[in-house]
Amino acid sequence: MVKKALLGQVSDSEIRLLRIFKVVVECGGLSAAELELNIGRSTVSRHLKDLETRLGLVLCRRGRAGFALTPDGQRVYDGAQRLLDAMDGFRNDVSEMHAELVGTLSIGLFDKTITNPQAHIDLAIRDFRGTAPSVALDFTVASLNEIESGVIDGRLHLGIVPDHRRSDSLDYLELFDETMYLYCGRQHPLFGRDHARLAWDQLQACDHAALAFHSPNMEATHRFSLRRQATASDQEAIALLILSGRYVGFLPDHYAEAFVRDGLIERVAHPECMYGVRFVAITRRSPEPSRPVRAFLDALAGAHHPG
């Protein structure tokens, strides 16, 4: 007749017995566990017997032949390890929630976002600093591909980039939009012309300056069949190429505004030659973001989606 286990809900006493059992197994016997646990061998043996009684199982063979787990003992050890690891992880999580936010938060930022009236990253920084005054911020302005790879490999904790093709390795938080228009410089043949009457082949005959990496900019270049004759790693370089009068190129409307106001460039106002971009915050899906990263994401969400 098989004994029924007397173990019901797991109490603190059973947890203590499981911890003792785990130490005995990992030490390879009662003698070594005696030193590790700092209790006498007879007491260790009594605790093991108590656990076996509560479980209704024989967990190990112990005697002159040495210490050995039974098959039931191996299963109990494996289960105890999972249970105790989960409990320790839970305690660590709770402790972390009460601990002060410290360390350095590394953030990758796509260029030319500060002039976008829809971008409220400054408000997010202000809110985050109030929540985590002991966390140092380290911002890196880089290309979309550099920021994505930096977040995936852990060099960056978080990135703020244009949304394009998504990766299964990343999580995405939608933030704000911007509109990209085609511009030409004051010395360009299209400057001052009636752009609404331009035929597509006239636009496509112009030398075009574009970003050199996969992005919404590259997708638009292919979609409109523009002739890419110059490439750049950032939008400031695109603006420089447009200012030369030799190229047309896409710029965010908010960034181009100052150049337009000074009469240095103008929008090629073809009704179809423009595109929109959605900006997102990206974080690595696994492992889960740290508390500082989650706090900054909360600040970004509050700044861009209030209420």
C-alpha cells in the first residue's frame, strides 16, 4: 500500500526542509551538508526524514554505502530547485522595486528630432529625471541600422528611430510622426518653378541625395524611382547636398523650415512626392528591460500619449 503524501499547501517549514534537502544533494551527502548548513548530522538526518514523511516518499539512500538519490528523490530535487529559484527570483524582483534606480541608461537617437513639434522627448527626460535622479543618461546620435543593432546586441538599452521593417527581437512603442517632403536648393533648376505641373519623368531625371541605409527614406527613393546619385549617413549631410543646388532630397518639414525661411531651399511641391514616418522607441525583447529602461519607456509614453 502506497503512503499518501501529507504535504498540502507548502508552508515556510516545508520550504525550509526543501532548502536543507537541496543542500544535502548538492553537497553529496549528510557529512558535507553538516558543515554547509552549520547544524549537526543527526539534525540534518532528522530533517530529511521529516520531509520524506510529509511527502510520503523515500528521497535518498544513506548509510555505509554512501549517499544516493532515489528516482523520486531526483524528481523532488528538480522540482525543489525550480520552486526555490522562482521564490528567490520573486524576492529579488520585489527588492529591486524598492531599490533606488541607479546606473547608466544608454539611448540611441535618430538625428534631427529636436525640431519636430510632435516629439516630446525633452518632456520624457524631465519626467524620468524626477523619477530616477541617480541614473546617468548617455545619448548617442546614430543611423537607424546602428541603433537597431546596438539595442539588439545590448550596447544600447533603448532607441528612438523611424519605424520601418520590424524585428522579432525588439519591442516597439509608437511615439510621434513626421512628414518628409522633397526639397531643392536655390541654385537648382527646379527652384521657383510650378512644381504641381512637373511630370514624373522630370523629377526622376534630377540627381537625388538619399540616406545610405535601409529606412523609410530608401523605401521612398525606390517607390518614386528617383535617381540616387549621392548618399549620406544623416539628414544634415542630405541638407548640405540640397544646398549645393545639385541635388534634390527628402528632409523632415520641421528641420527644413529654417532653410526655407531664409530662402536657401524650397519644397518641390509635387502633390504625390512626399511620405510620412512614424517614430518608435525600441527595446530588446529578451531579457526583459531593466527598471531604468521601463521607467524611461513610461516617461516616453506619458509625454506622447498623455491621459
